[in-house]
Amino acid sequence: MKDFFKHVFATMVGLFLFGFLMTILAIFVLVGILSTSKTTTNITDNSVLVLNLEGEMTERTEQNFMNELNGISGMSFEAYQRAIRNATDNDKIKGIFIQANGLGAEMAHLEELHQALADFKKSGKWIIAYGESMSQASYYLSSLADKIYLNPSGELTWVGLGGEMRYVKHTLDKIGIREVPVKVGKYKSAVEIYTEDKMSDANREQTERYLNGWWNKIVTDVAASRKISKDSLNAYADRLITLEDQQQLVKTRMIDGLLYNDQTKAVVAKMLGQDKDDEINQVAVSDLQEEPVDGLSDKIAVYTASGEIVDNATPQSLFNGGSQIVGDDFCKNMRDLADDENVKAVVLRINSGGGSAYASEQMWHQIMELKKKKPVVVSMSGAAASGGYYISSAANYIVSDANTITGSIGIFGIVEDRSKLYTQILGMKFDEVKTNRNSVMSADGRFLTDEQFTLLQRSVERGYHLFKKRVAEGRHMTMEQVEAIAQGHVYLGSDALRIRLVDALGNLDTAVKKAAQLAKLDDYSVTRYPEEQGLMEQLLNIDDSMDSYLNGKLKLLLGDMYEPLKMKHDLETMDRIQARLPFYLSIVK
């Protein structure tokens, strides 16, 4: 027995020492990785910026050492836009080489990157694009290139925009679960996936509006760049030119030629005035991330708020690897910006389809408090809708991209009824004890009474009235004017300008210039908030980093089953009253 305990103890000590040594080794590796990423690169003359357009684009770069350890590099709109603009101003960088493949991105991101690339070309520099499997998003950005090449066996997707919605009402009914909506507004369609078996006429109307708006923008810009008529481009999409012989893409001028990967070096070398065998000086997006340092004390803070709006910081889960706007953290950050005497104005860069109605109200309040001390300007990104618009309405001035998804002024709740599952399918019996009539309002054995449902509906209606009141105050409208454009209706930014939900169309630079004007600043520096997590913060929040990494792996493992399972998880974890969009869309194929 003594030998047994000796062996067990020795094993435990060995495992402890092994774990300790591996932890120390991991920390050294992480320090090396993260310190390398911060190293300033010395850019040599006659260089080329390489843009790798593959993967899903996020709003902002978020450090995740688990991804870096596994060789997974993030791709953010903020990083790519900054790199293109810094390359435009850098005389040592002569051109851009786009590796155009399976990019997925929000339309507003594509619109702003397209403009940044156009400005790059206007500066007298060149762009070359090459793809092996080009999505419509990557082709849209590549269409500005002087030359576009495709692999002889490659594919260029050009089919138009579309998608499908999954409806789970009958699926849930098979297992005895019913989702009952409590909502206000005929356009507030987020609940339809649980309660209907097809799109409502109202939801179809608004969805077709912004899909057609996005597609018209893509076709118009590609037509101008490639000197192809819009009618022809639509005809090519209708006939699925994607599946035709690659030579047809050359004949229709959608691309300029067919090349293998190794042959593109000679093309780039020629543009640089070099011999095809000479080494090409390549610059990565990460090499062009430094902001200009000018030592000015007056600052405009650009605060990025991206993701689902939630009340409190909660542990991530395998079905929630995306970014969040945590109400508590946001409010604290707004108070800090209000107290920072060097910050003279704040630009809120918002990319959110909403979430918790309660958190949205708290954030609205804190922006109103901030506005008492300094100007606040909103720059809408891919989406600033529902809860995202709720908080935007508090700003002094709102700037939107033409293709931003915004509006969706309305709220809803979902009540889950599992009584059939428990009583009829599983055969469970229930009994109740209570002191008051509604003490067991959340009982599992039965659904809400008529009285309880009516009271819940009134609660949602009060929340809707408050939402409209906030919009009316911020946009200087009457409640009747807000009601006419509310009811959960989703708008493109260009439509939102017409109905006074936004003040101007433009990008982040437009918003920063407006903030400077409102603060009466001629000389200022731009500072980004919140700051990215450092190594120690990532280590302290290792569970979040691990869950984010595993979430990506789970998507690959589950494939088509990921979204239905995530939908069920989201339903069970969301707050009772929500101000959110029904779904999120990106341009990818």
C-alpha cells in the first residue's frame, strides 16, 4: 500500500512539474509571438503591399494568442483600411498585389475599402490582382486593379446576392417546444424563424430592398472599373458565367488573363521595373499599422463598439465566439473618456445589430452624459440597427455608409413553452404551491396565463415607447414622425438619410472631421479605444481566448449543423427583452 501511495505521489509531482514547465515555455513562446507582431518593419524602396483577401473580415483586430499559436491570422477591416491608407502616403510602396480568394465581408466594409483602393490608384500607384477561387467580395475589390488574373483552373463567383432563412417552428413542435413572440412593429422579424415557416411580406420587402441596393452598388462600381455595361454584368450572373470555361471570363473582360500562381511574380516585377528573377520587396498588412505620432495634446477618441449588445461580461461559450459590446464596460469607458481632459471629442464606430434592450438604454444614458462635456459623433459601419441605432440616436451627429444596415426601431421578447414536451411527450406531472396569483409565472408545466401574457406584452410596448422617445429626442422629431418610420423597419444608410435617421453619408474619416469641427479643433491627433488586450490580459482571460479558438474549430466540425445549434443556444441565453436584427449578412461566395 505504501508503494502505491509513493507511486501516486510521484506521478502527481511529475504531472505538476511537467505542467509548470509547459506553462513557462508557453509564456516564452507567446511573448515571442506578440513582441514580434509589435516590431516596426523597415520598409525598403520599391516595395509592394500584399493584401490577402481570404476568410471572414471582422470590424477590428483582436489579439488571440490561441489563434496565433495555431497559425490562424485574423483579418479586420480596421487593419486593412489603415494599411491601404498608410501605403498611399508611403513613397516607398509603389503598388498593391491582391491575392483575391474566398473573402466574406459586410457591404459597408467593402464600400470603404473600395474607396481606399480608389484613392491609392489616384495617387499614381498601381494594383494587380490574382485569384484561384475569387468570391464576389474579393472580385469587387479587385475590379479596381490595373490587371486581374485568374488561375487557368480557377473560379470566379459571379451569381448575384441571395440567401435562405431557416425556420424551425415545425422542428421544435416535433419535440414539444413552442416559441411565442411578444413584439411591437410589423417589421420586427427577428422572431419569425421560431414562429413561421416562411418570410413575412414585410420582411421580404425590406430584405429585397437592401440586397438590391448592395448588388446595384457592386454592379455599378464593377461596370465603371472594367468598362462593362451593367446589363451585361447582370446577364453574366443570370447565366452562371461562373461555371463556364475560364476563357469566357477573358472574352467578357471580367478578367485580363489566365496565369498560374508562380507566373504572377513576373507581372509584379515588370510593374516595379525589375527583372523577373529579382527579389520583390513585400510588405504585409501588419507592417503598416502604426498611427502617425505627432505629439499633439488635443485628441479625438475613436471608440469601436462591435458585436452583440449584452448586459454584463459573461464567459464565452462554444456557440458564442464573436465580439460583444458589454453594457457595463461600455458605460465605464464613456465615463473615462468624459473625464479625460485631452480628449476633446469622441467618435463612436458602431457595428452592431443590437441585443439587450436594457443594456442599450444604459449605454444611451452614458452617451448623453458624455455629450454634456464634449461632442459625440457616430460612424456607422456594417450595421447600426435596433439596439445599435438606439445608442446611436444619442449622438450630436450621425454618419452612415450608404450601404449600412440601420433603423430597426422596435423590440421583442420570446417566451418558450415546454409544457407539451414535459407533460405529453415525457409524461411528467406538475403541481404548484404559491402565495400570490402570479408567483409561478415561469412554471415549466404550463404556459403563461392570459393575464401574464398581457402584462408581458404591455412591458414590451413600454420598452418600444421608450425606444421611440429616445429617437425622437435625439433626432428632433415628434413621436408620430418616429412611429411612421419605426415598427422594426430596416433601412439602408442612403434611405436613412432621406428620412432623417442619419445626418450624412460618409466613412470614418468623415465622422472624425465632423467631430473636429464640432470641437473647434484645427490640430489634433486620433487615438483608438478601447486598447487591444496585452499578453497578460489575454493570459488572465485564457478561457475566452480558448473558447474563441474552439468556436472556429466547432464551425468546421459541425458544418451546416452549426447555425441551427447556435440558434437554439442563443434563444436560451438571450435576455427577455431584445432590440436586435433578425440576422446578419455578409457578402461572400
